[in-house]
Amino acid sequence: MATTQQTAGDFSRDRARQVTRAALSAISFAVLVLFALAMILPFVFSVANSFKTLPDINKNPQRLLPTDVDGDGEIDFSFKGYEEVAAGDFPRWTLNSFIFAVVVMLAHILFDSLAGYALARLNFPGRDMLFLGILGTMMIPGIVLVIPRFLILKQLGMIGTLQGLVVPLMADAFGIFMMKQFFESIPTEIEEAAKVDGANRFTTFFRVVLPMATPALTALAIFGFQGAWNDFLNPLIVVGAGDKSLWTLPLGLALLRGQSGSQFRWDTFLAGSIVTTVPMAIVFFLFQRYFVEGVSYSGLKG
């Protein structure tokens, strides 16, 4: 009888634990859903309002679907914002952003991987101090470097040029750190075998080690492309409100807001924002598997 009661008690406790775990899982899921909605709703409203007329946006910004603002019995569904984007300077700004992002991405892949490999495999005096110095730059707020960067670029004659946009961003501390962590996870025996076969250091790096670093390189490429595509501060320093032919999308959108006069063109601004956001969303969703693998292999996960 006692055994039966003990078994029933154990069953009740197990049942209670299962119910508790299920309740905690449901609460966690609900919290995550709320956070996801909080993150995605601004983008959803931006997309919805980009297809409205300007009076409809000003009157009903919280509605997801266009309404009959003028009272003619027809829904005021509009592509005017996208038409103005296509007819203006946005195609040129989009091309500038694409060229800028691709060049910065390729530079990150080359220079960050070279620096990371040197810090991971080469023994030279001051290597550890150099690595700590590189990590230390990640703690400096970007706004602190605005004036020194401008003065240096001005002395080099790079203000108002594409070179001034690209050169300051050709390598970054985070990319170097990530590639160093990944290269340290590759067994040294592979490189020793390549050395026995007669390969020098550069041949080993480019033909043996670098192909094995595809996940980390993919993550680095996504970081580099995303950072350059969304960069506003560096184009503002280098180009400013000068030559419009050198503007990138973030800079063009920001300066467009200041040139709209008393009535801000929300439909055009939102359409331009969507045009700016969609390419990065596509890149992330297409390569998110490689992105996660790269972060995991680099020792940055969790």
C-alpha cells in the first residue's frame, strides 16, 4: 500500500513538473512573440504607409490599409512615393551604396583574414599587445573619432572622393577578432602537411586555410556589406551635403528630410526607406545559415 502511495506521489510530482515546464515554455514563447512584434511592427507600418497618399498618411498613419480620404468612394492606394524615388536621384544613390558596400566587403574579407591569420599563427614580438590594442579600439565610441578622421582625410585630400569613403573602412577590429578565433580552431597539422609538400606561407593561407574558412568569411562578408550599406556617419564626414552624385542611400534619405520644406514627403521618404531595407533583408535571409555557422565556429556564440 505504501509503495502504491509513493508511486502515486512520484507521478503527481512529475506531472506537476511537466505542467510547470509547459507553463514556463508558453510564457517564454509569448514574451518572444511580443518582442518580435515590437521589432517588426515599425517595418510593417512603414511598408503599409509607403503605399498610401500623403493626406492618408498624415490622417491615418496607424492603419495598415489605405482609406478613402478624399471621399470619392475609392480606396486611395498610391505608388507615388515609389515613382518619385525612381524618378529622382535614388537610382544613383543605390548604385553608390552598392559599390561602396561591395568594395568594403571585399576589403574586409582580404585584410581582416590576413590580419587574423597573422595574429593566430605568426609568432612575432608584441603580438599579444597588438591584439589587445586592436580589441581596445572596439571600446572607443565611433562619434569620438569623427573629428580626427575628418582631419586626417582632409590632409590626405580624400574629402569628397570615393577613396575617402572606402579607405577608413577597409578593415575593422571585430572582423580581425572573428577571423583570428576561427583560424585558431583549425588544426596546425594541416598547415604543416602543406609545408612538407613545399607550400610557402602565402600559398598555405590562400589555397589551404582560406577555403576552410568559408563559414567565417561568409559571416564577415555579411557584416561588412551590412555595415557599409547602412553606414551614415562616414559618408556624412566625407561627402556631406556636397556633391549629390556621391551620396549613398542613408545619406540621401537623411538630407532629403531636410530639403522637403514645411510639408514633409512621408510617402517618398518611406518608399526610399523600404528600398534601402529590402536588399539587406534579402541578403540576410539567403545567407543566414552561413552567418550562424560563422559566428558559432568563431567562438562568439553564447
